[in-house]
Amino acid sequence: MVILLDTNAFIWWVSDDSRLGMKSRSVIANTSNKIYISSLSLLECSIKVRLGKLKIEFSDIDKEISEGKILELRYDTLAARQFVKQKNMPQADPFDFAITAQAISKKMTLITSDRNILSSELDGLSIIDAQT
């Protein structure tokens, strides 16, 4: 399975937060799955750190990436095209909208706890609730 972690699921994974459910942990830990983090999520994390809303060690992220446990996914023109054509989600912030576009365009399963995304019913979006 090819997985894209939404920012919240990613933060919970690297910080070993108990809000990340057992099913999601199992999927992420399964070495036969490819686990990706969006470059947009890294940007979102850096904004939250700068604003004092998040404490995270980027060295821990570097370690996960250098060990090949998590792969980086850049935002590309395929995702940009999907972003433009997909229908709106209720109260979606631009990061959520862009990350769903990445997941759909790359045919990835998105792990998220975001209620707007979970209830979005976007065509082509495969989702796992991060809290399960």
C-alpha cells in the first residue's frame, strides 16, 4: 500500500502520540508499505513551530527520512491540476486541500484525523482515519 500521512498523523507518528490509532500505527510500521510525507506538511510543521504552536525535532524527521522509513513527496503539477479541478471541502484550509490533491493524483491512501477530509467524499480519495 502507498500511504500519504496528513500533517496531524505525521506529527503523531514521529512524536509517538497516543492519538494515533492501532490500525494506523500498524499500517505505518508495516515495512511492505511505502510511507510518504508531503513537502507541504513539512512547511506546515515549520510554520507551526515558528508560531510556537508545535514542538518537533526536525532531526527526528531527518532520521526517519534518511533511514528510508518515510519518503518525501514534492508538490508537483499533477497535484496542482487535481487541486484546481477537485470540488471544495467544507471549511478546508489550503494545506488540507493540497494534500488531498496529492493523495488523489498519486493514488495514495491518506491517513488523517481531519474531520473535514474524512467527510469530504472526494472522488478518488482513499482514507484511513488516523485515530483507528
